[in-house]
Amino acid sequence: MAKNVTSIKRLNPTAVVTITLLALMLVGGCLSGIWGFALGREALKGVTQPDARPTAKKNQKDSQLASKPLVFVKEADIIKTVKVRIQEKDKQEKPEKEKKQADSNIDEKLVAKAEAAQKPPTQSGFPITTKDKGVVLEILSTHQKEGILLLDVSLKNESSQPVQFVYSFLDVTDNWGRPLSANIEGLPKELPANSQAFTGTVNIPSSVLENAEQLSLTLTDYPEQKIRLQAAGIPIAKPSN
């Protein structure tokens, strides 16, 4: 009996501590729950439940649309409406098109005037044409500029074979038979078969034209020299004042 009492007395402190801890945990849990509930309630202040479900208005509109009868538009009315809109659009675009066309015509006239101003005046006796084996040489006009006599020429190959030229072999003489130094600019060294006309200039220093009134020139192909283009009686343009 004495042993049992002694063991109970030994266990009592441990039981007391355990019960105390459990009590403290229970109290702490209750306090935490109450505090959390208070915070949640405070956070939800001002939040109210919606008056109606979000789909209620949508269902109401759908029911209203379903109650209205479906009306079909006549094809004639659609065509008429489209024609009216097209006519209105054409009326709006027509002034703009007319303005653009007028501006384009003005620009073309200005370009034509500028080109006409740049071209030398038409001279009598031109063009002077010579042709051999399908190759055509034309002297279009002559004029003097800055101490140089310029012969405007064109060269065209109407044959089925390409033709080559070395323009340093060009022979130019005056009406006194004196050979003159000259060079050609703007003409290709080779004329393709059935080609378009190529234009260039023959440049002769005016200082070598003393007392000369007319020129003659001879041009041959290279290296075969089967083609011989000769032009004579080319009048020398007087210096412009």
C-alpha cells in the first residue's frame, strides 16, 4: 500500500505538467480561431451578395430576341442599296481622278516643253542617211558648243548578224579634202542583230574647221571591214552668238 502511494506521488508532477501544456494549447487554439474569425469578418466588410445571377440578364435578352420575328431582306433591296453606295463612292472619287488626270496632263506638257527646249532646232537638209549591208547611219543635225562642232548621229543594225566598230577608225574630211581629228561618244562598240537605233555625237574641234563649209565622213566595221558607211555634204553649223 505504501509503495502505491509513493508511485502516485512520483507521477503527479509529470501529469500536472502534461495537463498544463494541453490546457495552454487548447486555450491558444481557441484564441487563434477567434482572432482569425475576427480578421476575416473585418476583411469581408462591404462585400455583398449580387442581386441576381450573371446569366439572368443574358437569358432575358435571348428570350426577347427569340420572341421577335425573323425578317428577311429582299434581294432587290440589297442590290438597290449596293448600287446607291457604289454611285456615292464614284461621285466622291471622280473629282480626285479628274484632278490627278489634269495634274498628269500638265506634267506631260511641261516635260514635252523641256525636251523640246533641249533639242536643237530642226535644220534643213537633215537627216543625212547612208546604209550598207543592213547597217544604217544617220546624221541628224550639227551645232557648235564651247569650241566644238557636234554632229548628232544614230546607228542601227537591221541585219541578222552583230556588227563591231572601232570608232577611232572614223575618217572625217572637209570640203577641201583636209583630214580632221574627231571622236565619237555614246555609240556602242558592237551593234546587236536587229537592234534599235543608238544615238551619239561626233565631236570635232572648231579650231580645225577654218574656211570649211561641209564635211564628209567614212565609217567601216572591224575587223572584216566589209561594211562601208559614207556620208558627204554635211553642212557645218555656224557658231551660235
